[in-house]
Amino acid sequence: MLTTAALNDFRAFVKKKIWKAQYKVGSTWYDATISQSAILGNGVVRIQIPISPGFACTITGARLISTSNEVWAEKAISVGIDDAATSLLQWFEFVITESEVS
């Protein structure tokens, strides 16, 4: 079984390896800033992305890009942004645990 130190190293690796976020409008992906990358007290790795397109649109996806420029996580969403809305906060949470398989 993995030790607590090993699990913490895996969490830190995920946190460090994700370096960029993107959001999708139509068929185009736009870069977004990661506002927070944290390991929570319960061991969950949370990546927060404020999305501010600056124009009215429907955001249909969000994804995280690794330092190797690979897509590590992606999710479909459908959120309309109007001219008055300044931003949308999206996040990804990763639960890194070990379980025994019999």
C-alpha cells in the first residue's frame, strides 16, 4: 500500500504538472488563466479557472493542459455569458487515493 508521503507526492505532481487552462466557444479553444491550484485539507487537488471571454457567448467546454502540452482533463459545459457578466468560475477536482483490488 502507498504511504501518506507517496500519495502527497502524487498530488503535488498533478498540481505542478498542470500549467494552462482553456475554454471552448463554438469550435475554438481560448486560453484561460489558472487562478488557484491547491491541495485541499482532504487531499483533493483543485484547479480553479476564471473564464472571462469579454463578449456574449456560450461556453461549451473547459480543459487543463500539462507542461508537456497534452490535454490532461476536459469537461463539457454549457453556460451562457451575456455582455453584463464579467466571468465564470470553473474548477476541476482530482481525488487521488489508493484502493485495493481483490
